Amino acid sequence: ADFLKIAQYASFHPDLVASTLYYNIAQTYVRRGLYKEAKTWFHRSLDKCTSILDAGSFQVVKILHCLGYCNYRTGKNKKDITYYEQALSFVSELQLGASHLAASLNCVGILHFNQHTSCSTDEAMHMFSQSLQLYR
């Protein structure tokens, strides 16, 4: 019965299924610390997912967070914050819920905090406070 449900879902959303498979491949690279390779697969996943935005909105947020993380791990500090901010904007626009908004705020806050300037630290604390309020 479960196989039948999966097959029916896949026939309606083949791009989402492909996106999920690409995402899973990317995660195997992340687990091995191969962030450059992971980014390639996350981008493939994102390309498939954006064609079906309604069905894959949570997937897009997950992918953007992962791209931000991979860029952070490889020292691409300008790109990492861009992906996290895209995720934050996407979550806000589509009103995906407080927990997703809090997670995105927390990620952007961490990047600001790691910039080690007084302005970025103040921005980080503001985002951490907002994130905590949403989690509560």
C-alpha cells in the first residue's frame, strides 16, 4: 500500500522526487566533508525543486540552508550569508511557519556573530532574540 502511494505521488511530482534524491546524494557528500561536491548536488536539487515551488517549498528552504552551510564550511562567507538570507526571505514570503523562520534567523545570526564586528554582533543578538521568541 505504501509503495502505491509513493508511485502515485511520484507521477504527480516527478521533479520533487528527483529533487529529493539529489538532496540525499548531496547529504552523503556533506557527511564525508566533501562540501564542494555536495554543493553541486544541492544545486541540482534546487533546480528541480523550483519548478514545483508549491509542492516543494519546504525542500527549497532545506536546500538553501544546506548550501549556506556548505559555503560556510568552505570559507565562502559572502555566499553563505546569501543562501541563508534567501531562505529567510523565502520562509517569510510563503509564511512557512514560526519554526522555519526561527531556524533561518538563527543561521543568519550565527554568520553575523562570526564576523566579529560590533555591528555584526549587535545584528546577531537581535536575530538570536527574535529566533528565541519564535521558538518559545
